[in-house]
Amino acid sequence: MANLITNASKYSPAGSTIELGVAVEADHAILTVKDHGYGISKSDLGLVFSPFFRGSNELSDDEVGVGLGLSLVKGLVLQHDGNISIDSEPGIGTTATFKLPGVSVG
């Protein structure tokens, strides 16, 4: 979650909002991080979980990183039998959603 929040902050304009969400669906916790930042191009979206991948957005070229964060996040989520997805639209923002099993309500 920390990496997703950090990414949302790094790739959003100063003063923009980052929304965090938590919900329970059946026996899964669903966590979301939504920003209103630069967004990710459709061509880059399929590659964001690849190790060492860095997006081609010139607005984010000044940000430091080697492209391992999202790859590590996906690995950790999968190790817990969960799944993760990212939806994005350039100029609108990005939403990362991950689901983790084993939640009971009651």
C-alpha cells in the first residue's frame, strides 16, 4: 500500500488529492489508491508490473526510480493469493486496486 501511495504522490501535481479506499467483498479485502495525476498511456499500461519498466511520460522523467516498485507490489499481492490491477487515463489519473483473500466480517 505504501508504494502505491508513494507512486500516486510522485506522479500527481502538487496539491492534488489522493483517495484511499477499503471495502469487503465476499471474503476479500479490496484496497484502492486513486490519484488525479498524469495518468499512464494505454501502451504503457500493460507493462507497469514488468521489472525495471519506467513509463514514457515526459512529465514523470524527473522522478527518481528504477522501475521495481510495482513489480514488487504485484509479487507480494500474488504471494498472498490476491490480485492487483491498474486503470488509468492520461491527464485524468490512475487507480490501483488490489484484492486480498481471507477476510471475514461479523
